[in-house]
Amino acid sequence: MTLNDLNTVLQSIPGFSKKVAYRAFPVGKAPKLPFICYLCTQTSNLDADNAVYQVMQAVDVELYTASKDEKSERLVEKALDENGLVWEKYEEYIDSENCYMITYSTTLVITQTTTY
């Protein structure tokens, strides 16, 4: 799955069309909560014979909500599950923004080479 594929998955979540951005929305352009941002955090590549065999991109999907929103959480989790993405979930409250941030950490297999 590519980052573009992930964006398509996130945009298809009911209620989140046009409420998804890579890293952040432009200043002053964020939609009303809830919304989703996602970003790459690191790679953890598999290599063999001095070459990268498989690129594995760690990605955080961040769900921002005004209050604890289990319905939105379930929708995000369902979309990740249905697309074969294994995830871990973390929650925090951002005082300066008066909102919750639920982070889903997952890994995308970006490329896979069968010969090297």
C-alpha cells in the first residue's frame, strides 16, 4: 500500500471526505473537528545482499476530536482493519488545542522486490 492508497482509504471513511491531510492542514484551513492527519515517521527496511529488499514505512494516522468520540475511532479502526493494516492505538489530550488526538501507528509495505 502506498501513501496515496492510504489517503484514499482515509478519505473513504464516512464523514471524513475532504477532512484528511498529510501532516497538517494549511494554517487557518483546518476543517471542523473531527478530522484526520497522517504522516510518515520512519522506515524499517528489510535488506539483503547490500540492497533494500522491502521498504516498510511507519505511518501515524492521527484522529483529532473535540471530545472522546468512540464512533469515529471505530470507523478509523474498521477502515484500517479492512485494508489489512495492523495498528497500535495511543490517546492524548492536547490542552493548547482543546482536543483529543488518537494516534494509530501502522506500517505500510511500500515496495517489495522478489529478485535482487
